[in-house]
Amino acid sequence: MNLKDIKKVYFIGIGGIGMSALARYFNGRGAEVYGYDKTETLLTKKLVEEGMDIHYSEDTGRIPEGVDLVVYTPAVPVSHQELVFFRESGIPVRKRAEVLGIISRGMKAVAVAGTHGKTTTSSILAYLLRCGGVDCTAFLGGIATNFGSNFVEGHSEWVVVEADEFDRSFLHLSPDIAIILSMDADHLDIYGDRESLLETGFRAFAARLKEGGRLFVHYRWLEELGRHPAPESFGIDGGDYRSGNVRVEGGYFTFDYRSPAHRMDGLQLALPGRHNVENATAALTAALQLGVGEEAIREGLRTFRGIRRRFEILYRQGGRAYVDDYAHHPSELEAAIGAARELFPGKRITGIFQPHLFSRTRDFADGFAAALDKLDEILLMEIYPAREMPIEGVDARWLLGKMKKTDKRLVSKANLLEEVERSQPEVLLTLGAGDIDTFREPLISYFEKTGAI
């Protein structure tokens, strides 16, 4: 496939965060971009403003003539009318991951993998590279505040991409530099079990490293990854490239960095939590390999403003705060809740959690319960199904029963705001990867209206 010959592209599921980044790439190259998505969102409205043609019902009559390439997401069912139409038409139909692989193969790629932290780490890395004069392109899994987008158009040979383990998508990539942040069990609906996730997922991804490439792995995962290709390690208080002496000073998470060739003290990161210090450690390690200097590293870390829905502080005033986070795995919940404890010491923390996928809720129910028990108060929503059908016996009430915390209750979308008003939270976290983000604006309005308690 020659990208230069593609003049008209059609996206099925264009509103997805990864799909929309690709759509922006082709739109920026001057191609005509059309697409379908199930619902209109703030993101799809923005894509339309940028010149793309989008509709929201399965309608083959809305498909233009002369389409050169169709891109789809695995979240779209195989029975989707438009997908069926294109497959019968003979027009090239490719998964999002395949197209990203084709684009990155013509460039030098830094690929960021891991069950948690991909978006934050790749966004920090892209920003550090830009601060250091490396005009990279980047495909991000979230809206990076510094860029105002999930796609960054650059003109150098370097591209930063997220290497997604879902559906083994990252096996379409062949990076020059690879980062593996974590390998916790996840997506067991795809892999079956954790050993398969390691063997046919992360180890297979590591084996796709280009000859002479560099592989950086969190030191805690070295043994499970294996030694081929030979990895270098990073982390907090461990690894070849390490951060330490983590503390909070003047509203910043502050830390010192050591590597075989560098020593930097007093680095400041505005993002809260030790997990974000680890993400920053991985990002700055890769940036140093590409020649970014110490002063650019310092300034980039200090001024990086985060990602939409990654511990995004939407209200903070008078001892109260509202934070929205995409956390949808037990480890991510623990990281978000732990960051809130560090940032708001002594405050009562209320969490609204919307589980994502019936299979994930079933597979990690005990982990979810243990993580949510770290809150002072739990408001639990029903499971967001996404691509799945219900599983008998797996629902929010079942998950609620596994929690030891007594201050817990089920809430629905219809009564969520009423329940929040009843709680009068000091610090509120909304957690989950479904459509819980549709409550962001109403909750901001609630905090602005009620002010300090």
C-alpha cells in the first residue's frame, strides 16, 4: 500500500481515540476523510470542524464513491452494514493497527507498550522531544493538553506511537526504540490467560524490535519478559535508568534521576503519583537517547500539563476537588486513588466507578473490590458493556458484594447527580473507561455551585 496514492479514506468508528488520530493524519496530508461512528461526541464534532464528513447511523447510502482505503476498529462488529459493504466491494479494508504499522514502517519509531501508562508516557515523550528540538510525529491514545490533540504532526524521521496489546495490535509495529511499562493480566477475552498474554503478546512484540534497536523495560518485569532481545531496565529505586528520592515540593512531584551517562537532581513533574514518576522516567530515558538535552528535559517535565481523563483535575478550590480518571483496571484504580491520597492528605475521598466490560469485571472482580475499598465512599455504576453481551451473574451488585467497605452503594445514571449531592464529597473521583465522562460538565457545575463545605 502506497500512502501517497490514498486520496479518500473512510473510517468505521472514527470517533475512537486511536481512529481519530489516524483520521487527523490523513486529513493533514490533504486526503478527503469520511467516517461513521455510533454516537456524536465532542471529539467527532471537532473532527467535523477540521473538515471531515461524519454520520452516526449505519447507512451505506452515505458512503462516497472513489474510496481508496477503509480503516476500521476491532470494536466494530463483523455484521456492521458498512463493513460488510466494503468487504464485498473489493476496496482495501484494514484494521487501525495495520495502517499505523504501515505509516510507522516508513519512519523511525518509538513504541510505548504496557497494560497501563501508555498514553501518559507517549505524550510526555512526544512533548519532551518537541521541547528538545526533535520535530516528531505522534499518535496518542488521549487528548494531550499541551498539544490540544491526540495527533501531533511533525516533519522529522521520528514518530511516537502507542503499542496497544488489545487484539495483538502492537504486532504490526517494528520499532527502533520500544518501551514496556507493565504486563499485568488484561484483555483475557482476547488472550485466554496471562501466559498467553506474555508469550503471544509482549514477548512477541519485543521480538519485533528492529536490529540494533533499544528495548527499555520496567525492572520488575524483566524476568517474565525474558532476555531476548536484551532489554535495559528503568524504574523508581531500581533499574539501569532510575529515579529516586521522590517527594512533593511546591505542588510538584520532585525526583532525582540516575543513568550510566546522566545525573539530574530536582526534576519537577506536575502530574501526581509515583506511577507518573515512573512514566516520566521511561519517557525521559527515551528522549535522552534521541539527543534531548537536560534543560529541555527539565522544562518539558515541569510544563507538561497532562492528558484528558488521566487524573485530570477539573475543580480545585476551598479544600474541595473533582478529578476525572480513565482507570479501568485494578492497578489503575489503585494508582489513581493513591495519587489522590498523596495530593489531598486528610481529605475524605469519594469515588464513582463505572466498570468496563463484563469479562474484565468477572476476571478481576477481587482486584476491583480491593482497590475500591481504598476509597472512603464508593458509588458504583452498572457495567459499561462496550463490545460485549451480558454475562450471567456478573453485574454491579455482585461486584459491590465483594467490597468490605460499608460506605458503598449502587447508583444509576438517572440518580447519580442526586447521590453526589447527598454525599457532599470533599474530593470526588470519577473512574472508568465507559461513558462516565458524560457527567464531567454536570459535576463541575455542581462543585462550582456548592463551593466550599
